[in-house]
Amino acid sequence: MTGAFSPEHALPHPYVFADSGRRERDRLQLLARLTDPAHQRALRAGGLRAGLRCLELGSGTGTIAAWMADQVGPRGHVLATDINLSFLSDLRRPNLSVRELDVLTDELPRGAFDLVTCRALLHHLPRPESVVERLAKALRPNGVLVLMEPDAGAAVFGGPEHQRFWSAWCRWGQGAGIDFRLGHKLPRIVRRAGLDLGDVTMEVPFYSGGSPWGELYRSTVRAAGPGLSSWIGPDPVAEFESLTAPDSHPMCSFGWVTVCGRAASGTKAVRAR
Ligand SMILES: C[S@@+](CC[C@H](N)C(=O)[O-])C[C@H]1O[C@@H](n2cnc3c(N)ncnc32)[C@H](O)[C@@H]1O
């Protein structure tokens, strides 16, 4: 499953949060703890069941891949992939394999999977539309694609300072090649990849300082590194903490959008007109 498939995708695009240290492991474990329930609901609604062959891209700490392996049982199989396998080394299931795979440059087998999924990956990639087209082509007839990505549009529910902070965050993201407004674009992208659009949902968790979601966003602001300062101020973490002071109201910034698309039965996915 290696080998560049097209020069346009071979452009270097470093993953901004690339880090194999304990802090990043903790951040991804917290992300998994908070987003697994909605992701699992979307996978179940998409028809995940015993015997299916599944692929996950950008598996992170592998909690979803391990859970899917338990659901598909001994007659099914799960392939967990990532560009960074450091957090997947402990993943052990008889029906689960782990492989290094860069979704931008490595080939995916065509028509090979009943279910393909990824979470919090596409918004980090240039031209996510073309990645989704390739994920659609990896599906068997009737196969299902389940995507889950954030969208910072929910910041409109906060006060002006809060909105300013997350607007600056999104502008920093644009410069770093990250689209923090990707979530709401997914239904159109899935349709354009030739899939029938199924359930679309968005969960908007409210958070305050010290709450698990607050801690996830605080650690993500910290992980963004010094480049963020020119957008937010000299100390972005202190700025975030001042917005989430103990006496402040709970607030929200990201909606987590899940989208399900299904390949036609018996025909290959084709681009919608
Ligand atoms: C924000 S983390 C999400 C991890 C996991 N999906 C989750 O939601 O818990 C993004 C993951 O995508 C991986 N990643 C980044 N660029 C990638 C690429 N081009 N191909 C495959 N995986 C990639 C990163 O190594 C990281 O594990």
C-alpha cells in the first residue's frame, strides 16, 4: 500500500501537531475519550457489524480501530493506519493490523473495504475533497464512509472576546494549512465523491476552564506552538485561560460534525455532476 499515486499530492505538507511525546499522547487520548461516543454512534448508524472489513485513516491512539475490531469480530478485519505509529504500538487484536500510511501520498486499495472512517484528520490536509474521493473509491459496493471533523463555527454562540479568539485561531490555521471550518463542508464533499449522503449530525460541547473539553482545547492551543502568538498575543494559553476563568459561563467553539456516505450497490463510486 505504498508508492506515490500522483505528484500533485506529493507536495510536502507537514502535520502541525506532529509529536510523539507524552503530552501529545495525553492530548490525543483526551480527544479520543471525548469524541469516541459520537464517532461510535455514527459508525453503528452506518451499519458497522460482525464480519465487515474496515479501514481507519489517521488512527491516532487507535481507540476507534480497537473498538471496531471488537464489533466486527473474528470474521471481520480492521486496518488501522497513521503516518505516526508511536501511539499504536500497544494495539493488539487478532483481527486488527496496523500499518504506516500517508493518506496524501500512499495508494489505497480500490473496492476493498465495507467501511472506511477517519476523525479529526481531513481538516489538517490540503484538498480534503480529493482525499475523500480516494476514500470513496476504497469502498466496496454498498460500503460506508463515516467522517467526523470539527467546525469552529459554533464560536458564534460566545461573547465577542471569545469569538475574536477563535477567529484568530482559524486564521492561524489557514496559514498553517488547517481548515477549522471544514465540518459543515463535509456533506457536499461526500456527495461530490459520488456517495449517497446519509446521516449528518453536529454535537456542540460547551466547556469551561478545567472541564475535560476545556482541557482538550487548552492543550491544543498549547500544542500549536509559537506561530500562534502573532495571531492571538504573546501568550495564547494565558489568553485562553482568561476566557475560561472559573466564574465565566460555559462556552462553545467547535461543533463536531459526523457525516455518513454510502457507495452505490454494484457500481463504483463516480463523481456527482
Ligand atoms: C488530530 S489527530 C486525530 C487522531 C484520531 N483520529 C482521533 O481523532 O483520536 C490527527 C491524526 O492524523 C495523523 N495524520 C496527519 N497527517 C496524516 C496523513 N497525511 N496521513 C495519515 N495520517 C495523518 C496524525 O499523525 C494524527 O494521528
